[in-house]
Amino acid sequence: MTFILEQLCNLICPSKPEAVYMLILNKAHTQEEFIRGSMTKNPYSSAEIGPLMRDVKNKICQQLDLLGLLEDDYGMELLVAGNIISLDLSVAQVYELVWKKSNQPSTSLTNSALLASNAAPSRDCPPMTVTYRLQGLDGEATEPMIKELEEDREESQDPEIEFAIAGAVREYGGLEILLDMIKSLRDDFKSNQEEMVAVLDLLNHCCKIRENRRGLLRLGALSLLLETARRAFSVDAMEPAEGILLIVESLTLEANEKGVAGENEIGARAENLLDTLADKEGKGDGFLGEKVRALRDATKDEMRRRALRKRQELLKGLGMHQEVSSDGGKRIVVSQPILEGFDDVEEEGDGLACMVCREGYKLRPTDLLGVYSYSKRVNLGVGTSGSARGECVYTTVSYFNIIHFQCHQEAKRADAALKNPKKEWEGAMLRNNESLCNSLFPVKGPLVPLAQYLRYVDQYWDNLNALGRADGSRLRLLTYDIVLVS
């Protein structure tokens, strides 16, 4: 049955194949010395990489062994047609609205022709060239940045024409059958969820045309669907419940357009009737005038009393109450500690704690902590084997200000989103007691996953390598670092 329902859905609304785009990933020519290796398998398919420009960046980082930049949205920039591209944009958006337009400056394509070419973009335009570079190595970026794009959309086709075939479902009694199926399937959502989703998908397609919506309203579908939604939510069947609400929304819009009297409209008409009875011919001598005015006054008084009770309940919930002061005025006082139970809240204790969230390995045992540090490359002044050129190593200092790597990333994103954006280590300097820092030294906790720790260790050494080359193993460089500090 599910297969038949899916086939009917495909007849009414055939699925469109996703477009595949080809990309050529090139290294910025000014950074040949800084980025080792290159993307050797050009062109790459978007189906292989992923839908977002962030996936393109991650593909580059994985292939070039820049693992420290995988979770860093600001370490690498992607440029297309002379523009810095936001990593949140999709490959399809950038190809259609940036690359293709840059290759067709005098384009005469209409929006519909532009979108119709999505299925095979490579036939109309060459593969999209994406240039990647490490941020900051070439100085301040001068290219414009594209953060969002408004998609060109073809003129929307009239649903009455696009889904006209769905009218056959109504003409041959299909709406009644679908409602009967919902009524029988809703008794056991857990077992029938897959079939219920298929029925709702078909019913949703049928609701695209007006006559089907009106037919469902005549069959009393609203009450049936609302009761079905209630049962779905009660058993946490979220997917069918959301499908039902979409159908209910389209039916209620149709009911309002059609002029079906609802509760609010009945109330308005009743008010008009009372006004007519209370004010006969506009002379104020209606035979119910006094009674209507008395009832309306009583209604207002009751609403005031309800509002006062609600206010008192809210104050009580906040541990407050209202009392009359000596001068006759009213004031609100606290009747119990608002923060009652605050002493029971678990605290981090004396261990390492993040300077942002104040939590450490006791409350967040699997989130890696790091220490803000400042490193620089120094020359030992003594060459090996009689060489005049001295060896270079790194020396590091720190105020031991501790922060979660996750908290640092969130703060970094917030700094970049400011009206006057800050670079990563400019913002970090404020958190580091306004002291210079250019790296985070990872401090492993007992329950931190080893893979996570190793990833951030690699990121730490990547930050050091960006300061300049230093020959030797990590152990040797770290030993020199300790010796120079002491």
C-alpha cells in the first residue's frame, strides 16, 4: 500500500533530480610557500564534496592535511569570481548567482531559463574556479564578501495548473478513501507510521488545488485531522503530526477565504444582534437596553477580577505579594527568597574552570580545556656543523587563563559578527586579561576523547608553524620551549 501511495505522489508531483556542479579548487598563487600540496584531482563534483561551501573548505583541509582548520570557519577563505564567499552559502547558490553571472556579464537569460539549466550546469558554463587561501597571510582582505544571496526564482506556476491531476483523486472518491485510511491507521501510530506518512503526503499534494480543499472541508476533514494530530503528539509521532498540521493550515486558510463562519465571526454577529435589540431604531429604547448594559458591565468586572487573580498568582510564583503601605499606597514585597535552592546548584570546585562558562572537567568532562598562550619564534644564535645561521625554536609564555575550545570558537564567531569585527586573537586578548596571545595550549582531561585532544594538539602546532619554520621534532621544540622559559 505504501508503494502505491508513493507512486501516486510521484504522479502528482514528480521529484526533480538534484543538480551536480563541477569545481576546480586552486591554491592562491601568493601562498605557495605556506600551503603544502595541492588539489590534484580537479575538477571535483559537488555530489562528492557536499552541498555547502563549508564542505568545500573541509574537503580542502582534509586532502591537504590541514586538520586544525576543519572546525575553524575563519582560518581559510574561499574566493569565487573575485569575491570572498561565506561558508554558509550552498554550492548551487554560488555557482548560479556568482560564478555563472560573472561568466555571462551581458546575460539575456530569463530567471526561468537560468533555473532550467540547473540539471546540467557544466554544459552552459565552465567548472567553477574556487581559490583557497589562509586568512591574514596576505594582509587585510580587499575583496568584497558575499554573506547571503537571494535566489533568482522562476515565476511560480499556478498550483491549480501544476497539480491539476490531483483533481482526479476527488472525482473518483479518493478523498473519502484517504480520510478513512487516516481514521483506521491512527489507532496504532507506532506500527502504522510509515503508511500514515505516505497517506499524509498524498493528501498534502491533493490540498494544492482549491476544489480538493473545499471537498475535504465538506467531508469534515478538519475535526478528523485535529484529533489525529492530538493522538500523534501524545505518542511522540512527530513526523506524521507535522504533516497533519501542514494540511490543517491549508484547510483553515481555505475556510477563511471561502467565508465559513468560525467562532470569532459568530461572536461578532451576536454582538451586532445585541446592539440592535438594545438600541431600537437608534433611539435608545430597545427593550433589552438595560439588561445588555448590565451584562456588559458585569463582564468587564469579571475580567478585572480574573486579571487581578492572575496577577496575584504570578507574584506568588515569584515569591512576592502585594500589601498596602502606611500612606495608603500599594507596594510589592518579597515574601520568600527568590533564589531558594540556589545553594543546591552544583559548582565546579577547585579544579580547572573555563573563564567564560565557569565550568571545567567536573561538570563538562568530555569538553577539552585550553590555556591562552603567546608564542614567538626565536633564533638560538648557534648553528650546527659550523653553520653561521642559527637554529630557530619557539618560546611560549602564558597567564594560564583557561577556556573551553568550544567556548573560544563561539566567542570567535561572536567577535567576527560585531559591527566592527575583531580578529580571532584580538578578541581573545580581551579575555586573556588584555595580554597578547596567539594560540590555545590543550590541557587533556581524564575523560576527553583522544581523537579530540590530538586534533587540537595538531591545531596548536599549526599555529606555531604559522609564525615561521623551526626545524626539529615536536619533542625537541617543546623541550627547548621549557628550557628557555626556565
